[in-house]
Amino acid sequence: MLSEEQLIERCKNQDRTAQKVLYDKYAAQMLGICARYVFERSEAEDILQEGFLKIFLKISEFEGRGSFEGWMKKVFVNTAITNYHKSSKYNKNHYDINEVQELKFENKTYNESDYTPEELSKIIHSLPEGYKLVFNLYAIEGYKHKEIAKLLEIDINTSKSQYSRAKKLIRKKLDSFSKIAIEIKETENKY
């Protein structure tokens, strides 16, 4: 079995076998990243393929500083963002602060254990495209609003407002989901 350093070195030399090993090792994880940014699995798979092509073409730029996996994740996030920019939906996905009705919620804590990863993913995927992108970049990938604004070519305040509104929509959906779950339990307890 090759070490990560050996695998990277062989990929830098365009060794097809090493490239296949690298792909097999990381494809599922990177597909998960790609899927956070699009609605259709087929589109996520396209981004995955494009991302790996970039990895193989630019792997010589990885100098061994930091995590290789972290470097790869950045390539895939950037590929997903590039895909977003190419999308015909691009100009329709950012909402003016005044266009979206303000949603008000009481302060409530949500425990991750209350929901399955699939339920949380479904809720995040149901967000408007712009909200979903900003939420994923900020909350999941750890980008700062300044970086998000640059990546998405939006104003920093737009990034902040979309993140805030994404959180509010998620809270609303979680509250709704919780109410349905309670109603189901109460119905089950009657029988």
C-alpha cells in the first residue's frame, strides 16, 4: 500500500494507476462536498469529475504544506462555485434584503441528535440556491464572509444577510419538522 506522499508523487508523474487509487480513495467524500452545492446528483457527479480533472492537472501545485485532503476540498468547493457561476440560474439566486419577508422565531436550541444527517441535508437542500451556497460555505466549509463574497462575486453584506436568512429558514423548517414528529408520537401513543 502506498503512503499518501508516494501516491501524490506518482500522481504528479501522471501515473494512471495512482490516479485511480486516489480517485477511489476520495471520490465518495468529495461527491458529498459537491452534492452540498447542487440539487441534482448528476450535476454533483459532473462537478466531481471536473474537480478530479483539476486535481490531476494541478497536483504539482500541492507543495506538501497543510493537508492534502484540505487542498483537495478547496479544489472541489471552487469547482462547485465555478459551476454555480456558469449556471443560467446565477442571477436569480441572490435576494435583496427587502425582497424576502422577515421570519421571526423565538430563541430555541436544536440538538444535532434530534435529526438524522439525511433530514438535515434535506432541509439544507430545500433552501433557495443562494442561501444554500452561503450557508454551506460559511457553516460547513468554514469560509469567512469576505471570502464568500469574493468567491460568489457578491457584496459582503449580501453574504451575511443570506447566511442569516438561511439560518432562519432552517430554524423554521426544523420547528415544523419537530411539530410533525410530536404529532406522530402523540397519535402513536393513543393506540
